[in-house]
Amino acid sequence: MRAVVVRRFGGPEVLEFAEVPVPAPGPGQVRIRVAAAAVNPVDAATRSGALTGAGVIPAREVLGLGWDVAGEVDAAGTGARFRPGDTVIGLRDRIALPLGAYADYVVLDASAVALAPAGVPLVEAATLPLNALTAAQALDLVETTGTVLVTGAAGAVGGYAVALAHARGLQVVAVAGQADEALVRQFGADGFLPRGPALADRVRALVPGGADAVLDTALLGLDALDAVRGGGEFVAFAAGAAPIPLRGVRVRNVWIRADGERLAELAGILPPRVAGVLPLAEASTAHERLAGGGLRGRLVLTP
Ligand SMILES: NC(=O)c1ccc[n+]([C@@H]2O[C@H](COP(=O)([O-])OP(=O)(O)OC[C@H]3O[C@@H](n4cnc5c(N)ncnc54)[C@H](OP(=O)(O)O)[C@@H]3O)[C@@H](O)[C@H]2O)c1
């Protein structure tokens, strides 16, 4: 089968379209014929070597890419709860495995898979798993019933975080580019602040004393921490992005984990967001576009 892999770290140009053996599902696993694989920042960090450098991904000669997948089950190991022909979405969070979703086929634990949402094209459904689960699991870390600040609110994780926080009855203040105000209000933001300097002052003008919690998907760190009240809550989204817990703010880091059952629920609530669709062979172009910033939603690769 064909798969996109890296044999050396670097920019988008190091992505290789290679011929590799079709993986076989083991017990409790399914093999999915990939219809669509979304391109996420974590794939760029894998390609550049940042994740291997940080000790998150083991060094290996050939690294596959791609966490988000939508497609059709074509083989199932013993005990897997899906059958060939099922149309599914899933998350490949076992990054120590050699191959990912940028491929003709991918093998996932059945527990990482959900039936695809009915009536949603697979190129759209592929944009759901990583970002929906991250937003939901980040919000799980937060106990407040008050005001939550979401930075990067127009982004893939941030947009879902706004929607889920709003659905939970929290007051949501969104930080994004000025041009994205209408978008993030549509997601459910009650308040809006354009990205820029003096964020903490502007948050505190809107929410006296500061926000109860922040989901810092834009990785602002200290600037976002300063916008939170003493004893509040901070959720960080990347290795090294968690600030020192000053003023008794409880700082935690979310680390996505696959959860097929939760994914099925979220897929019924959250809208897919597609920024564009490219053939799998053009993965390097997709990575260039991701690096350029300003995407709204995910680029999707189709084998
Ligand atoms: N820990 C985990 O389990 C986990 C899981 C998934 C993602 N992540 C991480 O979470 C982060 C967000 O992911 P994503 O997929 O949502 O990325 P994304 O779609 O690129 O969204 C990031 C958003 O932040 C905005 N932004 C950048 N700088 C900003 C600033 N100074 N102020 C306000 N907004 C700003 C970007 O705007 P522009 O596009 O206009 O620049 C973009 O809208 C990434 O670092 C990703 O690696 C972590």
C-alpha cells in the first residue's frame, strides 16, 4: 500500500510517498481502508522532529504520520466490536507504532474507533476525532461553573472548546483574530476579545477579577495565566506550554487519548470543519499550507 512517511526530520519537503506492507489487525483491532485523513499540527511536529526531540515519539528509521481517520473497516481482529463494511472514524493515538493514517490502510484499536456520523461525508468526518476529543478532555479538567477564557478560539481545538463550554453552561470569552469574531460567536462565545497585547487587562475589564479558567489552545502561556483569577484553572495544550502555577492557579496539561464511545457522542454534536481537500500524494503541500497559518478547519488528505 502507499503511505506518507518521514525518514529524516525537516520541512514539508521531507515527506515521502512510500510503498509499505499492508498492516494486519491483531486481536481487538480493526483495519480501516482510509477514505480521508486530516492534517493536524501534531503531524507537523512529528515531521519536524520536535516530538522525537521532546521524547514523545521514539526515534525510528521510518515514521508514519496521521492521527485522524475516516473510512471503512476492511478487516477485524478477534474481539473487535466492528465488522468489515462498517463506516467509521477513529484516532490513532499510539504514536509509537510505525504507520499512521496518511496511508491506504491504518490499523487501530477498536476502542479508538466510532461509527461515522450518519449523513456526513467521510472527508468532513475525518476532521472530528483529534480536535473534538482534545476539546472535550480539556474541558473535563476544568471544574468551574463560571467564566472560561478560550485562546485560539477560531482554531480547530479552540472552536470545539468554545462550543462544548457553552453547551456546559459556562460563560465563554473567546480570544481570536478580529476577523473571526462572528465565527466564534456562532460557536457559542458570550464575550470576544481580539488577539493582541495586554490580554490580561482586557479580560479583567470584561470579567472583574479575571476568568475562572483558561483553555490556552493558542499557547500564550503567562499572558493567559495572568488573565485568570487567583486560585483559578489553566489548561495547557503542548509540552512546555504550561506556565508556573503562580497565584494558586491550578495548571494542568491535556494529553489526548482515544475514546471511541466519547467520539461517537461528540460526532453527533460538533460540526466538522474542512479547510480543503488534497490527494494523499500532496501531503507536503498540505503541510506547507498548515505552516502558513490562517486555516479555518482542517486540511484533509484522500488516498
Ligand atoms: N495536548 C494535546 O493533547 C493536543 C491535542 C490537539 C492539539 N494540541 C495542540 O493544541 C494547539 C491548537 O491546536 P489546533 O489544532 O486548534 O491549531 P489551529 O487550528 O492552528 O488553531 C490555533 C489557533 O490559535 C490562533 N492563534 C495563534 N496565535 C494566537 C494568539 N497570539 N492569540 C490568539 N490566537 C492565536 C491561530 O490563529 P491563526 O490561524 O490566525 O494564526 C489559530 O486560530 C496546537 O499547539 C496543537 O498542537 C494539543
